[in-house]
Amino acid sequence: MSEQILIIDFGSQYTQLIARRVRELNVYCEIHPFNHIPDNIPNLKGVILSGGPCSVRDAEAPAIDLSQFRGKVPVLGICYGAQLMVHQNKGNVMPSEIREYGRARLHKIDQHPELLKEMTIDTQVWMSHGDTILELPANFKNIASTEDVEHAAFKIEGEETYGIQFHPEVTHTEEGKTLLRNFVVHICGCSQDWTPDIFVESTVAWLKEKLGNDKVVLGLSGGVDSSVAAMLIHRAIGKNLHCIFVDNGLLRKNEFEEVLHSYRHMGLNVKGVDAKDAFYAALKGKIDPEDKRKAIGKTFIEIFDQEAHKIKDVKWLAQGTIYPDVIESVSVNGPSATIKSHHNVGGLPEKMHLKVVEPLNTLFKDEVRRVGKTLEIPDEILGRHPFPGPGLGIRIIGEVTPEKIRVLQEVDHYFISGLKERGLYDKVWQALAVLLPIQSVGVMGDERTYENVVALRAVGSVDGMTADWSQLPYDFLADISNKIINNVKEVNRIVYDISSKPPATIEWE
Ligand code: XMP
């Protein structure tokens, strides 16, 4: 079992970032909400307490009994986590009188404690808190200050327990990585051996043991997650893994054939299923985006279930679920509103009565890609832009028809191949075309036309949560616009989407 760091979540928007920074140090970590901390964590090397939106002085404020960790393993409290330790030990935490959001500089640093070794005077840190520590408890020692915040960092004497009132996990804290390395590597003593190679080796061994001679079924989508999950399981059990790749008729031009070919080339036992007509029938007359998503999800489950039943004695359903989908995030202000139902095939395991295996459910997206590289999955699959499960179905605004799909596939093909030819494809995070439900007047030769409008969108992003529109070169946009209008006669107007997320989303529906 790998060495691990436990991250206790008090509801901060940055908790996942802490985990990513620790993982970047090749150290395994898990996030657990403050009210669901597992009892026995094997090989626990240290604990990080996240920030959070509450005030430690509120009666309902989230709290835990820290005596289960303090003095046994090193503990680092960040913002709320640090204030909680102070509050529980009779120090003084009060609403801050001056602004403590944004950039600040550590003008006093005590280099003796291991935590702040090699950090430089006046290094920039990122603050974000409404309360502040006014007075430290007796055995807490101040180890850093900013101009406005005296107790920017402290150490509890006689134990490896620290608190900081700034966020080392955000990039605005210039030497945040140094601080986290000091904590995780030097104070907790983690050996930094959690690499993609080791992950593959240990996961394949675990899968071999868990699955034995059982048959497993997995739905491939052409995306990174399901492909990496398939290759891992394939390494463990070979032909006992039965993959199903459903053509829902909502994929990009030629995508089904090309991706199926790559999968076979990778040695996967994969069956391609042409189910276009079933999806088109389910979408007929549907206009509302959520209705369309539901119709597509439901049809997928039906088709997949039928196909899976053709495999004799199948026992397991494998899924490419990744860590951000499973982290139970603390909801301090009530459940966060569902903006869109992205869980397209959420009902699959319930319907199928199979045991579920999810080999990637501890990994972040970038880690899945790194594991994919170790597994020698071709770049054309690993480097693919994210593509929504409902595919072009949610990029045709209004009712989806086979004819509209054909038009959008053509447009999308010119856009995506153009990006690839100009070396821009890998520079944007996701690019797409949307067929709008309006016609506009145009003129071609001597004729007036009344044809469709298409929007092109390309965004930069890290995880899809926030995104900015890509500033593609004008001459490229001009070229693509000409190509599309000259070749796709159903389109006579192209617009480029210049909205960022938020407030816009990446997809239009
Ligand atoms: P939005 O449009 O919410 O999208 O900014 C964020 C990311 O999620 C993808 N997306 C979906 N993925 N099923 C999916 O599997 C969906 O229904 C869905 N809707 C959006 C979107 O393409 C982007 O990468």
C-alpha cells in the first residue's frame, strides 16, 4: 500500500488543488470530508487540514478532534484548518479588521522550522480569509508574518504540527510548492515513489486478484478515461475483457470507424455496435437539452445492456470513473445546484446487476493521461479534446435530425482538421461547432440564400470548470470560414464565440 497523506476537507474551493499539488510530488493522497474520516488509513504519513468558508467561532462550524492525529503524524492546517487549531487551544480568532484577500508578502520568516526552509523573504503569498488569528495559544510559536497578518504561520512546540493563514496550493503563492514539499517530503518523510509506472504495476496486480477468471464488460467512448481503464484491465485479464463501442450517430465525422480501428490495433477485444437509428428515434421531436440528454442516456443504457447480455457469464461492469467524480465534497451551504446533468449513464450499474470495477477512481484527469502514456496508448486517443457523452446531440440547438447531424459533422470536420493542420489543436483545450436554429440571408453569385448559421468555439482550460475563449489567429479563422462556406452549402454564416466560462458554459446547451 502506498504511503499516503490524508487531506481533510472543510469545504474550501481549493481542496482539490491541495491534492493535485501533493500528487505532483509523486505522493499519494486522498480527500475526505471532515465528517467522514475513515478509521484506519494504512501507511498514513501526514494530515493536511483544508481551508473553508465558515468561521471557527460559529456554533455550527465544522470541527474534528485533532488528538487522533497530533503527535502521531505531522499535521498542516491551512487557513480555516490553522484557525481551528488555534480556536480549539484557547487562542483568539476574530473577524479581521483589514482586508486579507489576495496578494501579500512574507516579510518575516523563521527559517528554523523545516516547513519554511528555503523560502525567501518577501515571497508573495495568497490570502483569502475573513477571520484572522489575533493571539496564539501558549505553546504555539509564530514562524512567519506579513505586513498586515502577524500570525501568517505557526508551529506547535514539541510536535510536527503547523498552521498557515495563506494558501500554498494556489499558483499566486510563489513558493507554495517549496512549502508543500517541505511538509510532505521532509517533515512527513514521504518517499515520492507514487509514479504512473508504479500505479500501473500495482493496479494490474490488484485487478488480477480481484477479477481472477471472471469476464468483464466495459463501454468505450473514444475518450481518454474509458480507453485507459480498458488498457489497464486488458493488461490484467486480456481477452476476458469485452469492450463495447456504441455508435450513437452523434459522433464526429468518421470517428466511429477511426477509433474502432485504433482500439483493435491496441489489441482490445472490442465490438462496434451501430445503434444510430435507435438514438435518432429516441431524439425525434425532443427540443429541451435535458430531455435530449436523458433520451440519449437511456438509449445508451438499453443498447449496452442488450449487448452485454450477449456475453455469456459476464460478472463485472468496468467504468472509467475518475477521482473528481467521486470526491464527496463538503457542502457547507447546502447542496450545490446541478447546472447540467453531466452523468449521462448514471443508471447503468443499477440496471445491470453486475459488480462494478473502477480502476481510475483515485486519479485526476492529468494523471489518467500520464498512466495512458505508460500504457503506450496512442497520442491520437490520449490527446483528444474532451467530447460530451451526448455528442453532437447537444451541439444542434433544438431538434436533432440525421440531416442536421450530417451538416454539423462536415462543419466540425473542417474546423478540427484546420486546427490540426495549423498546429493549433493541442494548444486549445476543446474546440467545437454548434448548429444554430436560425437561418440568415446571404448572397452567392446572383442568388439570395437563406441558410444556417454556425458558431465556432475554442477554449483554453485546465479542467473545464472555468475556461477562456481562445484567441485563434484571424487569418486562421478567415481561412476556416471560407472553407466551410464554400464546401458546406447548407451554411452561409459563421460566428466565433468570444464568451468565457463563467458566465457562459463551454457547450451551448
Ligand atoms: P460545460 O458546457 O458545462 O462543459 O461548460 C464542461 C465540460 O463538460 C462537457 N459536457 C458534458 N460531458 N455529458 C458529458 O459527458 C454532458 O452532458 C456534458 N455537457 C457538457 C463539455 O464538453 C466540457 O468539456
